[in-house]
Amino acid sequence: MNILNSRTLLAVLFAASGAVFLSCGGKKALTATESFNSVIPKPQSSNADGAGVFIIDNDIAISADEENGAHLAAAIKEETGIEPGVGENGKIIAALDGDASLGTEGYDLTITSDNVKISANQPAGIFYGVQTLKQLITRNDSENQWEIATGSVHDVPYYEWRGSMLDVARHFFSVEDVKKYIDLIASYKMNRLHLSLTNDQGWRIEIKSWPNLANHGGKTQVGGGGGGFYTQEQYKELVAYAADRHMIIVPEVDMPGHTNAALASYPNLNCDGKPRELYEGIEVGFSTLCLEKDSTWLFVNDVIRELSEITSGPYIHVGGDEAAATKKEDYIEFVKRFREIVRKNNKVMVGWEETAQSDIDSGVVIQYWHSAEHVNTAVSKGAKVILSPAEKVYLDMQYDSTTRIGLHWAAYIEVDEAYTWKPETKVPGLSREKTLGIETPLWGETVKNMDDVEYLAFPRLPGIAELAWSSPEGRSWDEYKVRLGNHGPRMEKKNIDFYRSKRVEWR
Ligand code: TNX
């Protein structure tokens, strides 16, 4: 089939799916109670008491301290267009008076017809309470008003690490795009953004002591069309933007493989002293740093030092995946020295699962993508684990064979398949104590712009966020898919270009 024919066929298929969508159910607006019962991620407990609604009118005011008030006011403006006043007698209240059981990220939310109150111990808890509140705000068209059903929510997260990874190396994404992604994932209560900053196809972060890395190594991306990089000032802006949303940026500089962009920028990083050509393909496993060279260790030290200085969070991710061009003994030595350098810079090393083969300990975090054996090795050495099973949560995997972008080496992942796996039992023998949480990576070989990002991330990411935030008890696809279907109009309103899976009845 030629390209034109296959595109035409796709167009027909999409048109057909649209017809099904319109014929099943129509688009009745959600009631306030339906919104209350459709929150994603599902709160630990929530109860719409049926007593009535709280109305957000044009005179609405909030009562909160500066930091918490800013998020609350912005949320109300975003949802309703109404800019709330701020005052002592505001009817929407955020207060750091939560009970101890809420921990650092939990919140209580109470709605009566007179007022709305979010209580927490820490600003992070208020922030997550605000994210829930946003989903509760409902338009009542017949009354011509914004409402919230009365009731209460009590909520604490299940896992500490709730993240997504964005690959800005294969295709570059602007500061504005990354901020948009931060907002999208924060609204589902994710608190880690792993940025894959370097790879064979591009180096995306300014390193002042090695300027060619970004200036030369940042010029390319997959398929051509130029690349880009973040200056340290821009990167710091992203770190601060994320921190304001209680999110930690986890920067990854992938080594010793996946390093062609660096090897093209500095000839003396290669064992033969010759520069590599810049690379715009998608094959992996051909590049490696040269262990014997002093310049390599100077480079690693400088990169980790500069990156540590501009990263407020505790983690540095050293990649370490698929180092097929590095000899095994070199790889083991490499990771060991990485770990020491990261630690010298007062950071915690995170590495892909392969790094478990080296000299790691309880101060290291391992990111699982397919090998239970590596996880068991990591745990036996004391490390903690982030779950990123490729065949369940790699967002760059296609939904099915007709998905217009994406890969499928690990699986086709339909929306239900990203949700119905069990994090608690995914790796036999891995205990809850050793599981830091879940991260859903979006690799960027086929992902060129925010429409592509949104199409692959939505609607799978909200479900994965739920696996990370919500308790596993009583979880079921049949229950979740109703909430997700009810979430459709919300994603439309936010202009999220999501995949309308036929396995969900969209409102
Ligand atoms: C595997 S799994 C990779 C990435 C690719 C991705 C594509 C792992 C740690 N690395 O280099 O981009 O597959 O799906």
C-alpha cells in the first residue's frame, strides 16, 4: 500500500470512529455530583452528601496565605474565568491546619453551601487539594452558574514517586512546552518530571566548562530540522516553575552509551581522538564514552557538578541504559565512578535498571523498564525502585497498529492496558517499602510537538497517575472507565488533543 492509500485509509478509519463517538450517548453536561464522583486520581475517600451546591459567583473571595492563595486563585480563574478577591472572610479557604495523618502531601476538602475549605499540613497538600477542587467545579447551564457539589474528600498519596519522563533529546521542546507539560502532569498530582536531556541525537543543556556540548551537540534532532538547548538560566526557570508546583525535576544525562552528541562535540572524548558525526537517526547502542581517557572523567565531573548546581532537587539521573558499545567491565567501573561523583555533589544517583549490575547501595535509585532480575539485584544491594514497565507505561508505544505516531517494540498499549496492571505485584518479590513509585516515560523518536505529546500521553497518563496516587484496593477498569469517560469534556475544554479510545464511552 502506498503512503497516500494508507493515509486515506487512516482518514476513513478516524472518520468512522468519530461517527461511533457521536452516536453513542451524545454530550450531556456533567452534574456537580457526577464531577464529584469522577475525580482522577481517585481520592482515598470522597462523599458527595447530596445536600446541595456551593456557588462560585462573581463576588467570590478566597482566604489563604500568599503561596497557597496564588494557586487557589489561579485555579478558580482557569476553571471559571472569575477572578476571585482575596480577604480574611473569603468563602474559599486554604489553611495549614491539617491533621497529622495527612502527611506532607495529603489534604482534606470540605464543601458546604456556605464555604469550601482545603486543610493540609504542608503547601504541597493544599496544592493537591486545589487540583481536586478544579475537577469538582461544574458549569450548570440551566442555572447559569458555576457549582461544586457539597461533601468531603480525604486524600493521601500511595506512592512517593509519581512521575513522567519527557525526552527532549530526540526532539527538542521549548521552555514553554515543558512548562505546559509540567502543568498537565501536576494536575494529576504527579510530583516528578524526569527530563532526558542528552542522547545520541542531541545535547540539550548548557555546560559552561564544555560549551560545544550545547552549541554543537544541540544542533540536531531526529529527522533533522534543527535542535536546540536550554541555557542554564532557562533550565533554572524550569526547575523553579516545577518547584512552585511541588514537582522535582530529575535531570538525566545519559552515559556511557547514548553519547554521540557529546562525542561529536569533543574529539578527545573518543578513544581514537576523532570526532563523531552528528546523528539524526533512531538506532541505539553504537556510542560509548572512552573509559581510559582522563578527559572523559574531567567531562563527567564537570557535567555532574554544573548540573547539580542548577538542580534544586536531590536527584541526578545518569541513564546507563542500553550501553551495548561499552565493555561489561568498563560499564561496571563507569557506573561505580558516576555514583561517587554524584554523591560528592550531594545528590542521589538514579539509573536505569542496568546500573544495578554495578556497585550500588541503599543510596541509589533504580528505574525498572523490563528486567525483574536487575530489580532483584538492585534490591539485594539496598536500592529502591521506580516502576516503568515498558509494555505498560511507555507512552511512546502506539495504542494499536493504526496510531499515527509512536513505536511498538514493547507492546501496543490501549488505555485499559496502561491501567489494569498491578504495580504491587509487577515485579515478583519487590515489596512496597522498596518501591518508590511509578514513572511513565515518553520517549521522543516520533514525538515532534505538543499535539504529539498530548495524543500519546492522553488519556493513558491520568490512569497511570492514578496507579501512583491512589490506593489499589477496589480498583477496577469498569469503575475507572466511567470516570475517564466523564473526563472527556474536561480534556476538550483544556484543548488536550487526546486519543478517543473506543474502549471508553466518552461524554
Ligand atoms: C528504550 S528502555 C530506551 C530509549 C528509547 C525507547 C523507545 C530505555 C531505558 N531506553 O532509548 O528511546 O526505548 O521506546
